[in-house]
Amino acid sequence: MPERDARGVATVLRRLARQREAARAALLEAMAGARYANLLDALVAGASDPALAGDADRKAVDVVPDLVRRPWKHLNREVKRLDDDPPDEALHKVRIRAKRCRYAAEAAAPVIGKPAKQLAKAVADLQTVLGDHQDAVVAEGWLREAAAASGVSALAAGELISLQRAEAAASRDAWPAAWKAVRAAPHDWLS
């Protein structure tokens, strides 16, 4: 950017740094509290003495696909709901479903093997594309708000917003191919 526009961008970056520091302070305060300590204690207790489900005596290879099937169906259903030009919020919902499916497939990989690893990888790629899209959408909104509140030049804000729109458009264009790769990944083990 030209120097005169870069000064406007510096104003926006200072605002972002202040917000980040405030969020970090809130996080550190929460982590110092009793609620966080209780959560850690519960996690340690659960790892030390896990509660077993009623079908704990069944073989893992018979049980694990059931644990992945539901997040897979939810992801598939969410994608089927989309029209040709889905709203940003709908793509974000797909991303959330992808994240859940990915984690389930990754957890199944030690038992199922290569098919679960391939599904997890494909879903992770979809999640990345949709995460880039969501980041760009959120960044554009934040930039609009910050520019208005900071009195940043419209030109500098517009240039930054343009970059975010380009990122969102590229991700929007890339997500169907990422979904196609997910559909091509082995998931017959979920049937």
C-alpha cells in the first residue's frame, strides 16, 4: 500500500492488537479460576477411570464405525441442504459439521486404519477451505466496524476489505472440489 494508506492500516492493526490483548487477559483470568481447575480435574479423573458404555465388551472394530456414522450423516445432510450459492452462515455450519466428522474419523483411525485416515484427511481439507472462508468473512466484518470506529480512510479500509473478499471468493470457489474429495474418500466402512 502507498505510505498514506499504510498509516490508516496501522490504526486498524493497533485496534486489533488492543482487542487481542483484552481477549488474552480474559482467557488468562478464566484459566486462573475454579471452573477451569474443576474442568482439568474432571478430565484427569475421566482419563484415569473412564466410564464404560454398555457395549464395552464388543470389539472396537464393530463399535467404532457407529461413532463416526452420525457425524458423517450430519455433514452429508448439511451439504445437501445447500443451494448453488449458499449464504456464508450455511457454509460455516458445514464447517462445524466437518470438524466433528474429522475428529470422529481421526479417533477411529487406530481401529479402522487407512479408510478412516483418508476420510479424516479429506474432511480436514474441507474444514480448512471453509475455515479460510469463515476467517475472511469475519475479518471483513471486523474491518468494516473498526474502520468506521477508528476513522480510518475509506480507501485503506476498502483495500483491506477487498483482500478479504478475494479470500472468501477463492474459498467459496474451492469448497465444492474439497467436498467432492470427501465424497470420494472411503466411507463404505460406515454402512
